[in-house]
Amino acid sequence: MFLIRPNPNSTESLQGYTFRLARANGYRLSQLSSFVSSKSVRFRSFRPEDRVVIKACLVAMTGHTSVNNLFDPWQHHQKHKELFDYKRIKVCSSCVSTSSRTHFLWWFKNYLVCHDHQEILIEKCSKCFTALTEQALVAMQCTKCNTLISEMQSETQQPDKLTLYIKDHLDAVNVVDIECALNKILDRILALKPYVRLIPGEMFRTWHHPEINEASINKLVDIQSNAMALFKNREHTKKSLLNRISQDKDKLSISAKMHDFSSYLSHPNNTQFKTDLADTLRTNAKKLDSFDIELTWLEKVYGIERSKIRSLLDSIDPSILNGKARLNSKCLYILSDLIDDKS
Ligand SMILES: [Zn+2]
Ligand SMILES: [Zn+2]
């Protein structure tokens, strides 16, 4: 079936290898899928147990046991689907022109710039702008105008810090600790989410659903660079938070002002963000405009039970809360002073 059986390379994915195998033997993607699929298992199955069968099938067909070590993004769909771009195909044309192979890192949704060539990955033919497809990777050319992928034009770009984070955690990774590496990357992406929301211009939807919003890769690099810069600079984060809190003048309560951020306040990946928010409120307590701060919200941000907050404030002056479950921001400094005294 396969007269030519190239050696698998540790930098390519299982898919990349099978596309190369198809190309070497003159098959189309549909033919290849039907060879590799068995009676019980489809080549495109996302079930982890099916992926093991597919690998075994490819080992038998090629005689290369190292197929087992190839990274298979489809195997991680169940646990880590947020990490991958299963619909968009992205490539570095310089990598393709030097090795004629694809890199497994290109499957990662947030890996956007080739770390070897400092070139932005391309997802469309640079001549006719047709989106790249898996069949284009088999043929290594545009399926519409036949321009070779190796000859497609790209832009020079410094890799953003999230792209490098992904690369660093998967460099020379072996099959044993891949789960651990994927979890770390996912944690970092989850931790970054509130910072993306802090970037002016409503960038979150674009970043989170690039396929729906047709965001260019350049745009996504820009968003990731800004989010990582905020994440690394906590003073900068606090300034942005204060801007956000002071901006929505027509919103009467903090939970309305910070509506987009509420899901991050109880997530373990967002501890740093929560601490910075608590600090921002505390250090700016005297300057804040008048709005309501729900005790439930303070409980989440400061990590102090509502009943404790209530008894602390009531012990100073029962008219501060006046029996209500919310505090006026003008009185937040009283609570802040109490917390500072305790710590
Ligand atoms: Zn490259
Ligand atoms: Zn084209």
C-alpha cells in the first residue's frame, strides 16, 4: 500500500506524518483516510482509545515503531480541546521550504509565530487568499492556484511570549510528561483570560473565537503580546483595573462594572488577578466614585466571609451598612483600614 515509507520525525504530528506519507506515495487525503481507518475505527476519530488503534495501524503499515511517539492533537481533544485549532491550518513556509515537513506546534491555537524563522504563521495562500486545508498540506500547495506552500510569503515577527511559552514547554517533550506540559499551557491560557479582557477595544471575542471573528494571525499576536505584558507587569494591571472601575460611571454596582470579570474571581488560575483587583480597590478606596459593592463580591475578592465583614463594619458603626448587603464604595476605605490593621 505504501511503497515509500519515510522515517517519522519527532517535530511533526501524527497527522503531519500521514500527510507526508500520502504525498510520498501519490495518494489524496481521502484515499489515505480510508487506508488508515479500520472497520471499527475512523482515521478522524477524537476518541483517545481509537487514536491508539490508528497509531498501531500506521506502525503496521510503515514498519516504523517511532510512529507511536508522534504528537497527536486529536488524541487530546477530550481533555484539552481548548488548546488546539482543529479547523484552522497554520504553517511556516520557511520551515516547509527547508524540511518539507510540518511542525506539531502549528496545531496549537496560540502558537502563532515560528520560533525558528521569526515569521508569522500563514493560514491562507499568499497569492489567492484561499484558506489552507489538510489536502493543501498533503500536496504542499494551494488547492486553488497551486502556489507551493514553500513559496508563500510571510511577515517577519518576533514571537510573542505565549507562543514561546508553548514552545518551551513542549521542546523535547517525551510521551510520558506530555499531559503535564499540556496542563501547564492550559493553566497559562486560563490565567491570561482576564488580562485579555482588560485590553481596550473588546479583544476577548476576537481572541477567544478567531474562527468566527476572522481575526488575522497578526491581530492575535498583538492581543497575546498585550495580554502577556499586562500579566507580567502588575502595576500596569492595577492601573488598567482602576480605569475599568472608574470608566463605567452609569453602572451603579461593582458587579455590574466588573461583570465580565466575575467568573475569574473564584477560579484558582486567576489568583494573581484577584489579588491585584483587591489591592487596586484597597489602595484607591478614598478616591473611588460612589457605587455599591455587594458583600458577596467583597467576600470573593478579599477572601473574607460576608458575616465577618458585616460584624467588622457594624462594630465600628452600624449605619455604614444600615442592615443592607452592600457597602457604598465611599466607605470601602473603612473596611480596607480594618483589613490592613489585621494583616
Ligand atoms: Zn519556520
Ligand atoms: Zn492560492
